[in-house]
Amino acid sequence: MCQTSQHEHKHVENVEVVSNVEIAPRVWMVVLRAPKMAHLLRAGQFVHLLIDEYLTLRRPFSVCQIRQDEICIMYAVVGKGTELLTQKKTHDESMSVIGPCGNSWPHPAVGSKALLVGGGLGAAPLGMLAHELFEAGTDFHFIQAGRTDSLVIGRGFHESIRRDIEFATDDGSLGFHGLITEPVKNSLQSGEYSVVYVCGPEIMQRAVVAVCANFQVATYVSLERLMACGIGACLSCNVATKQGPQKVCVDGPIFLSEDLEFDDVARSSIH
Amino acid sequence: MTLLDPQSINTRISFAGLELCSPLTVASGTFGSGREYADFVDLAQLGALTTKGVSPVAWAGNEGARITEVSSGMLNSIGLQNSGVDHFIHHDLAWLQSHAPEAKVIVNVCGHEIDEFARVIEKLEDHHGVGMYELNISCPNVDNGGMSFGTDPKVAAQVVERVRPLTKKPLIAKLTPNVTDIAEIARSVEAAGADGISLINTVLGMAIDAHRFKPILKRKVGGLSGPAIKPIALRMVHEVSRAVSVPLIGLGGATTGIDVVEFMLAGATMVALGTANFKDPFATDKALIELKEFCALHDIENVSDLVGALKEI
């Protein structure tokens, strides 16, 4: 298995809002016209968006889909920045983005099969990975979970990846009734997977990593941290790894789970 | 009257005996060691590049959330995380020497004890590419050292006196605003041999998450930076400029070229952009263009003429 893929040469691009709609309770999707960024971004990377000139800091967002010159971002409304983002109107709003930021998910070796495990909004960037794997002809299975069916946000991804997605919900309103770890365990018992890609709330990622450890399968997690610069300078997004302190913004956001000191991850996660 | 061409403005300044191409620098900790911004900024075009804080050995920095945005600014609690002076020499300084040999470098030096400042400077002294040292006696985010050195005029002077014999390069003392009388601290470090003073470091602040009944930062307090602190910084630069004769680096919320002008009028010879770099990695380039346009508009041929040129109302 190759290590996570590093990319260089970030740039700043002024992007135009193509659409911006609420797709689930408190979850929105904004589509930005960003011709240069769209052609450089790889699944797992993020963009650092200046939502409003009156904010002091940019906000990092993962990308869930590329459509020619456009990038699609699913976001939960969690604070002042994302509240302001919901107010951006189509075509008359321009924003500055820095990107592509961070590393991307490495693709598995030819002929091997991947398991994609997305919890809540974490399914969004995995949607882009699923599309990349589909285009590359790599076999994979995609499991998504959420608290309830309306919060399983990547249900529509099956169209572009032309395969069924397996679901799990806490309340049983869609797919398996219970935690995502159960269908993950069931899949891994087949022994056909060589790599697992997981993205979602950190507590869910930790639980999935614990399951994967029993099957000795390489597992990549995707971490989220508050960050100021997004380009490796400010050290806000520090994470402890077995190789020493690393930065989520440039060394991540994708990490091989066995490289992380997960106790530290729990302490410093976003609440 | 014919307006001056902004391109004809002389932006050169001299600071503590060094000739620099512009009065602009960056605030320590906001610009890495320059390498992180090399995709965006020509480092040699900065008057000087101020590095992150460097300690004798690696420091892990603080646990928990390290930043939070507040009105017109941000709080940070990084805790001077760095890989130590040896790593800095072999990675950061070596990179700068091969990729931006023209850049003038100010190395920010920190320590938990007074002797630790000396250990860093002793290791750096023989290496080319270090233009000046900035003594960090003002960081609010570490338990030992940091701000505690800079709040007592005697201790602040002791740090400068300890390292003064170790170098002929300019020594700058970076002061904290979290004191009652910053002019007294400034006079004290000047008397101890500082060649320049930079001010202000961040303002001690706090943010609370009401819904969780908890402070946002694990250490409860952090350093406030950004436009929110600019009026405090301008006041202190003005006050200190009247108390000492060494040149000043003004910083604290400076974002635009007009902000740079304001700090220079208040008495700063150089001005550092800090938090502004996070929002706009081109902030220093833009500020320099705006500074030249301002000078052209006001018929000022030499940017250095702005220093201390504040008039009475």
C-alpha cells in the first residue's frame, strides 16, 4: 500500500457561487465555479475558503464532487462562518479559496478491493473518492451511516458510482439499525478487502479503526481540526503521530490509522 | 503638482544598522519559517522574514484546541511548538539559504529559562543567513518563561544582558502588552543593550463556550491577535517611541498598507503583518503596493519619512 499522496503548489483562486441549497436539516451544498482548482483537486484534499471579508480566518472544507469546472462542498451549519456561507447567493457572490490543501487518499493496488466507511457528513469526501475509484476501475464497497435517514447525506452517490450503497442508521430508519461498526465487521469478515477508508466524526472513526485492527487491514482516517493558515505555518492543527507532531493541513488530513497516537487524537478533537 | 509614480517610491529603510528593501516583515509564528508561504510570496521582497520561535530543544506545544476566532480577531494557544534549534538550522535555515538566499531573516528566540536564550543564539551565531535575533520575552501561552520575562523590567533586562555578549548582530526585544507601563520595560531593555524593540505580542484573552459551560482553550487563556488589537498596539508603539531611541517594529492587527502607514506615523520603523497572513497569503505584497500608493498620493518620496511623522491635532 502506498503512503498518502502529497501535493505541492497551492494557489489562491476567486470562485463564483453556482448554487447553494439546504440538502438535509442544517446540511447545505454549495457549488463553486473554480476552473483551476477543480482540475487539481484529488479526493481527500480540502479547500480553505474565505467566506466573508469580515471574518478573521478562512474555513477548511472537504470537497465531495467535481463537475467539470465546479467543485461541490457539503457543509454542516455549525457556527458563524457556516451561517454566513448559507447566505451566499448564486452568481453574485465571489469568494477566495486557497487550495488544493492537504494530502489525498492513495488508491489501492490494481486488483484489490477497498471498503469506504462514511459517517454523517464524512460520507461527502468519500463520495469523491468513490467516483475516483469507479473511474479507475477499482472495485469497492461503500457503507454510509447517520443518526437518521435524512442525515445520510450521500444517498445520491450511487448514480455516479453505479453500485448500491449499504446504509446504517442509529434509529433504523434506513438500512441497518445500529452502529456502522456492525456492517463494517460483516464486510471485513469476507476477507476480500485490502484497505479501508474511513471519514466521519472522530469517535466513529476510532470505533471503525478498532474493528479494522482485528482484521489487520490498512485503514486510512481523515482528521478535522481548527486551523488558521491551512498551509502549514501556524501549527494550530497539530496531531501527535508515531513520527512526532504533524500538521493536519499539510501532512493530513488523511493518515494511516496505525501512525496516529489515537489517545491524543481523542484529547484534541473538535467538540 | 504632478503625482509621484508609486513605482518610484523609495521603500528602503535602515533598521539597527541593516539596510532593508522595505519596512515590512511578518509576526513570528504566523509565517512558519517562510517556506510555507513560498508558493505565494517572494521572500526576498520582504524587508525581513521573522521566523517562528526557536528553542534549544523541541517543544511540544499545547494540547486541545489551539485557536478560536473572536470578533475581529483570534485567540491562539499554540504554546511555541517547534522542533528545536538544531532542526531549525538543518531544515528551515538550510532551506532558506538555498531557496531564498537574499531574504533577510530575523530569528525569533525563546526559552523557558534565561540560559536557554543563550543556548539558541550560540548555536545560530555561526550560521549565515541570520540577520537579527528577536527575543521572545512576551508569549502568553507557556508556563515557564515567555511572558513572565517581559512583565518585569529587571528580568527583561537580564535576558538581553545574558545574550548581548554572544552576538554583534542586532538584538530585538519583543514586548508584551500585558503590563501596566510598557515604556518602562522598553527603557529597561534598551539600557540592557537591545538594538531594537518589537511590540506588541498578543493580548491575553479568553473565550468561553456558553453552551458547554467551558473555556474554549484548555489553558483557559490565549493570545488575542488581529484587527481587534490594533488600537492597543498603536497606542503602545507611540508611547514607546517617545521613551526610547532604538528603532521599533510595530505589530498588532496590521493588515493593510494604510495600517502600515499608521504604525510608522506612530513611530515604528518596521511593521509586521501577522494574523493578516492567515486570511490572505498575499497580505504582505498587497500592503507594500498600498504603502507605495499612499506615499505617491501624499508626495512622499521616501517611505522612511513616515517614521514618527504624526502631527498634533
